[in-house]
Amino acid sequence: MHDLMGCRRRTALTAMAGATSFLSGRSGARRAVAQPFDPAASNAGHYRFRVGEIAATVLSDGLIGGPPRVYAIDAPEDELRNALRDAFLPTDHLTLNLNTLLIETGGRRILLEAGAGQTMGLNGSRLFANLAAIGLTPADIDAVVISHMHPDHVGNLRAADGGRAFPRATIFAPRADWAFFVSGQPDLSYMPVPDDFRRRFAAAIKRSVEPVAAGVELYEGGAEILPGLATIAAPGHTPGMAAFLVHSGADQLLLTTDLAYHPVVNLDRPWRPGPDRDPGAALVARRSLFDRAAADRMPVLGFHYPFPGLGRLRKTDAGYAWVPAAWQFRLSETQTGQATR
């Protein structure tokens, strides 16, 4: 019994250390060393495709990451290590991408998720360079739609000078998340981290949304933000998190936001993400939307999946399998809606 209690205590401490690294963006320094961002010396951070008549572009905001345990909180240690090794991934650090999506429809440019900026480490804040690479500036964005209020989804709303990073854009945010994280003092006791990290996490959210708070448009999960963009209630990770459905004619794309962090640990294996506030509700939302995507053979975009984050889900006996989309170098008229087929 003593050995069992000691094992549990060490596991809890490991989880706490992992979650601390997740919040600070500082973990895995030797594998994800922050370097000055030089677009000329970097690989492409944008990827174009279409959903029916809607032009879409994945725009990377860079990377975050941390100990794998954070993103697979209930995984047996040996199984987690073996799963990572089998996928040729390091066993001490899991890299997560920040895949925002720009859609152009009805004469408007809408950005889905703002990205992290540098709220969770110095490997973020690539979004603006990638916008420039496709010939756009932040002033060209008409709306930014946020799935939930964590810093890696709202960090870029605040410019370096403290003003609005997207000066013309209407900001849409889920009502329940705004009430929990912004309007009051959020109870973050569910996060297995020291109090100072909880305070920094909460402060990063409030600081990021401060420039846009006066004009934010709050929505309920299930709302159609505009023709071609619907939200789907997916609470659990946060009180009001939404998934997104981009649709045009017979073509659809499901954005699963933070229902899962990485295919290897949350899809190929059904392990639970540690940062979920309500694990039970998150599991219900995850199964519902993943089952729908698998049954309908629907293209999926994962916010944290390896860039560009596009693929499909296949139902398996153990849960789901992730099938990445084939890379396309050029779109033609015959490829409309075919980017992830």
C-alpha cells in the first residue's frame, strides 16, 4: 500500500510539472528552443484549399508544447512511452501546432482562432508573417471567431502596442467562456498547477482580450455566425467551447478546436487531455463530433495537429484513427472542395 501511494504521489507530481510547462510554454527547451522568427529561413506556414465555393487557408501561428503526460493524463506510463516511440516522436516533449483558419466567403475574410502570440512561449506569434506571405495585413480581416478563451486561442487579439491587432475585425467569442474567464475571476483550481501559474494563465486571457472587450459579439454554441460558418456546442474543455463547421453546398469541414491535442495520444489512443475542465462533458462532446466526422467521412481540421492539420477520422475498435490529407501543391477548378479527399 505504501508503494502504491508513493507511485500515485509521483504520478501527480509529474502531471503537475507537465501542466506547469503547458501553461508557461517553457517545456522541452532543447527540442523546441525559441529562435528569432525569420520568414525567409522558414518553411511555408500557410496552406490553401477550398470547401465548395469557400476559399480557405490554414495559417500557422507557430508552436507550443510540453510533456506528453499533460495531453494524455490517464495514459499508463509504459503505453504512453511506447505509443510515442512507435510514432517516432520524443518521449519527453510533445509539440503542438497552432493552426488558425482563414476563410473567404461573401466578400468577407474571417479568421477562425486568433492564435497564441507569445502568451504561451516564444515559438508562437507567426500568424502575422504568414498573413503577409499571402498578401494580407491584419486590417484585411473582417471578423475573428474564437472557439474558447484559452490564451493560445486569443493571444494575438492584442497588438504589441496594447491596441487591437485586427483593427477592423468584429470579434466573436462564446458567451459562457466570456462569463467564466473574462467577466469574473475564474476558478482554475481544476488545473493541477501552482497558484502563480493559474494567476498568469487568467491574466494572459484578460490582457489579450482587453483591447476588444468593448465591442465583442458573444454567441451561443449552435449559432450560425454567417452563411457558411456554423458553431457547434462542445463544452467540457471549457464551459462554452465550440467546434466550427464550414460548409458550402455539399462540402463541409469540421474544426475540432481543442477536443483533442495530438492524433497519437488522443485519437489513435483514447487518452484524456489534462486541461479539460469537465472531463465527462468533454468526453461526450469528443465522441459525438468524432463519430459524426467518421460516419460522414467529413474532412477535419485539428487546431493543434501537425501542420496543416487536415485529414479524416476513421472509427476503430479502440476509438479512432487519424488519416492525414494528401498534400496538394496546386488547386484547379476541378479540385474545388477536394482539398482533403
